[in-house]
Amino acid sequence: TTTTTTTRDNPSLSGTLPSELGAWRSIARVRLSQCSFSGVLPTEVGAWTSVKRLLLDHNGFSGTIPTELAAITTIERLRVDANVLSGRVPALNVSDVCDLVSADTDATNTFACPLPATLAAA
């Protein structure tokens, strides 16, 4: 499946992200901010080998950031604040990690420290 961009800021979108999203191999930008998604981030997002911007903030995602995201070398911006993610953050290849945590919302990520060195330099 060839898709370049998906943008949805829509609180009426809810549920979990289906694993079939891994079929979006050519996607460059994903913005699913301010929706009502919940559950874990599927490991299949690691198949998005062309993604440059991955904005999943202000949802209800829980669990950990999939380690499969570390294999993506094209990510320029990642935003996952205002969720309920926890655990260790994988060593991501991201040039702009924008807001892993946020204090302005009810949902709060609680990541284990230390953060990977790849993020400390970002």
C-alpha cells in the first residue's frame, strides 16, 4: 500500500490501532494527534521504514514504545506526549524528539531512566 500522509485530529476516532497499519510501507508522515486511541502501539509501526514524522500525542496509548521503532532511520520527529506510556525508551534514531512527557494534561508518560544516549543528544 502506498500512502504518503495521514492526518487526523479527531476525538471521535477511537479504539486501538490495528496491526494492518504495518502495510503502510511508504508512509512519510503520520499525525494521529488528539484522537481517542488507546491500547498498545502495535509493533507493526516498525514497518514504516519511510516515516519522517510520527505524531501520536494526546491519546490514551499505554504500554511501551515498540523497540521496532529503533530500526527506522528516517524518523525526523517523534511526538508521544500526553499518553500513558511507560517503561524503557528504545534507542531511537530520531533527530527531533518532541515532548516525550508533558505536564499540561491528565495523561502522563512515565518512562524509566536513563534515556538512551541517542535521545540525550537529540
